[in-house]
Amino acid sequence: MNRERSPLSVAAWGLLFALVSAPALAQPVAEEGTGGSESFRRAILWGELWLVRGVTESEQLSLEECLRIAIVHNLSIQNRREDLLSSHEDLRTFRNFFDVKGQLSLQHDQDVRTPVIEQGSMVVFDPVLQENVTTAAESDVIDDDVTTLGLNLSKQLGTGGTISVQPSLWESDFQQNQWGTALILSVNQPLLDGFGHTVATADLESARLALEQSENSLDGAMRSLVAEVASGYYNLLRSELLLDETEQALKRSRDLLRAAKIRREEGEVAQLDVLQAELLVARNENTLISGRNQLRSSQVDFRVLLGLAPDSSAGIASTKVSLVTSELDLDALLSYALDHRLDLINQELSLEQSRLSLLKARNQRLPDLDLYASYSFVDGNDDLEEVWDVDQGSIAVGAVFRLPLGDVSDDVNYQKALISRQKTETSLEEARRQVTSDVDKAVRNIRTLQSQLEVLKKNVEIAEETFRLSQLSYEVGGLISSFDLSSAQDDLTSARTDYVSALIDYKVALIQLDLARGLDLVSMIETQAGSPLR
């Protein structure tokens, strides 16, 4: 006989369905992909292989090719990416806190027992004992096979409460009702300690902020890598240019030595002039040996920085560096840096995390006041279709108040959260001052180098003219000694090397300014590459 379902029955099973289907209904909608510089930024952060498509480890790498190789192959950055993946997993753990979780169980029992009232016995009144007694009868042992299918589901609510459902179905071989069902549905909602969406999601939001910090840290490490690769590229170019200047100086000193020997044979100069020329040649040869070793070391270090094998043949393509100066607006640069420096942004995220920790600690100082409600029923029938009526169940509603006595742990945690927030605010202010100092220092360094370059360029012109006149005076008129000519040659070499070093220092200082002012990752790469990323 079929029984009509009541509204209570429909509502109970509807709630069970909603809880089971909640994960599918609550999945976040995927965000649409963004194009432009953001897509390049994501590709750079994760080192996508298309960045090095067509780039070979040749001896003539442009700065853009070096940057692309380092972005993909630098080992330190690869470890940073692994850390970011780990942070993604941490966030996934906290997100799972609000997912429906449960356990499906299947249990089989062999129940062998003797009934309390034996089969065939009778209950009669004993006038002597003045009580009901059971008459003796032959005992029958009950041998019952019971198979139970159970499901335990629970879900943490965004308000801080929990909801759980425990349905079960069993089959018995012996009992009068072969099929049975049971359902326990309960809801618990804190009203003081643990109440509210902000408190309930504090750990999840803190994990999201931590993930954002990890991504910013990777972005910052990538910016530092770009600056380091570009600086290493120019420093390697410095070594090559200085080595080339040393080779030219050695050639000039050998020319001077040949001229001194000829004039000594002709009796125009003393042996001292020849010795001084030989000393100059030896000094330049020693400088050349040292320069070649320095160049080799710089090449190996640069390949390691790129993430290549130290013994690879990779080198740089540039053979010269140009000077392009521009006016710098310190106030505009400071304002930009305070808005875009990732270390400042991460400190602000830490401040938000400390605010959440303080809010949660303040809430935990409240006493417990929980509102609960539950519904349960048990039904049985020989017909499987007739054991799903929940109208015979019971409903319970109540509240529980708990006030801890003598426990100071919650207050201690609150005071520590206050201190942590104060420390974070102090660290944020310290970071702002450091940013101001970094930008100011970078700007002053660039301005100093600009002034020095003007002076050094004039020094090169004067040294070149001095050497030309000294060489003419030595070779034609014999008006000066080889010592005077070698001094003029040393001055020329020093003037040229000083100018080249200052020029490289200026290029590196511009890179450091971009880093100090918080220029975004894509713009940093494009600035150094000299062209948009493709």
C-alpha cells in the first residue's frame, strides 16, 4: 500500500538533495582570459616555452634573447615557481573547508543472539512471587544477516555554522520489516564566538592573500632577474670593451718599443728609454692576461645566471653601448614607486592579514552561544518502496551557552594579534621609507654619472690629443723621452677605460632605477629589449 508524501517528507529529502548537489552548484565561474600585457606577464611568470622558441644558445645573443632564456631556464626562478604552485595547493585546502565532505560506508553484520523473550514462551502472573514471569519454552537462536549502506555528509556554512545529513538504508534477513531507513539532519549555528561571514572565511581570505603575496614575490624575483641579466649583459660588454682597449694599449706600447730600439741603434736615445718601453709592454701584457681571465669568469657567471651550462658557447652580440640621457622628475618617480613597488604591496597585504587575525582573535574572546536544530526518523517495512516516509520523525531545537572560566588563552591570542598588527604597520612605514631612499639614491646616482660622463668624455678628447702630439714629438723631433710618451699612452688608456666604465655604470643605474620605482615586469623587459614582446 503506497503512502502519500507529506510536505515535511518532501522538504527533508529536498534538503538532502540540495546538500549533496551543493559542490556542483557552488563551483566558481572561470574568469575570462585577459589579453595584452597581462597575458605576457602570466607567460613570463610561468616560463612558457614559446618565449624561447627560435632562440639558440649561440655565441651572439642579443639582450632580449638573454632575457627570454633566463626567464625560462633560470634555476632559482624555477624553484620560486614551485613555491607558488605550493601556495596554490594551500589555497585549495582552505577552499575545500567550505565544500561538502562526507563518507560512504557499507557494513555487513552476522548477528547471532538469543531473544530476551524466547519463541513459544508465555508471560503469566505468579501468585507466590506476586509478579509476572515468563514460562519456560524451547529457545531458538536468532541468526540474522544485516547489510547497512550509510552516507555521512557535512558542510561548513559561510555564516560559521555547520549542516550535516546522515541517511542510511539496511536489509535484514530475520526481522519482521526486512528493509529499514534512518535519517539524521542537524544544523548548528554559532551566534557569538564563530559567528559571521567575515570570521568564518578569515582563514580562506588569509590564504588568498598569501597566494597573492607569493605571486607578487615571484613577480618581484622576475624583475630582479631581468635587472640582474641586463646588468650582467652590460658588465660582460664592459669586460669585452676594456679588454679591447687593453689590446690596443699593448699594440701602442709595442710600437713604442720598436721605435725606441730603432732610435737606440741610431744613438738618439739612451738604453733607459728602451727599458721603459719594455716595462710598459710587460705591464700591458699582464693587464691583458688578467682581463682575459676576468672576461672568462664573467662569461661563465652570466651563463649560469641564464640557466645554461657553464661550458656552453653562449655569448653576447653587442660590441658597443650608446649614451641616451633624459631628465628625471624625482617627485613623479617617488609617487609611482609608492603605488607600484611589490614589496610595499606585499606589506599592505600583510597588514590586511593581520587585520583578519585580529578580527578573528577578538571574536574568539566571546562566549559560546550556539543555536541547533535537528530532525531524525527511523522507518521499516517489508517493501523497499515503503520505507522512505519521514513523517514519523522527531524535531529538536535548542541553544547552548558556554562561558569559559579561568582560561586566558583567548585573551593572550588577542593581545598577540594586536602586537602583530602594530608590528606590521611599523614594517609598512619602514618599507615606504626604504622605497623613498631607493628611488632617491638611484636618481642621485644617475645624475652623478651624467655629470661624470660629460667630464670623462672631455678627458678622452684631451688624452687623445695629448697622445697624438706626444707621439709626434717623440718620433719626429725627439723632444720628449719614451717615458713621457708612455705616460701619455697610460693617460689615454685610463681616460678611455674610465669613460667606458662610467657609461656601463650609467646603463646599469638606469636599470636599477626601473627596479627601484617598481616598473612592471613586461615594461622592464621591453625597455631592455628595445622592442615590444611578441
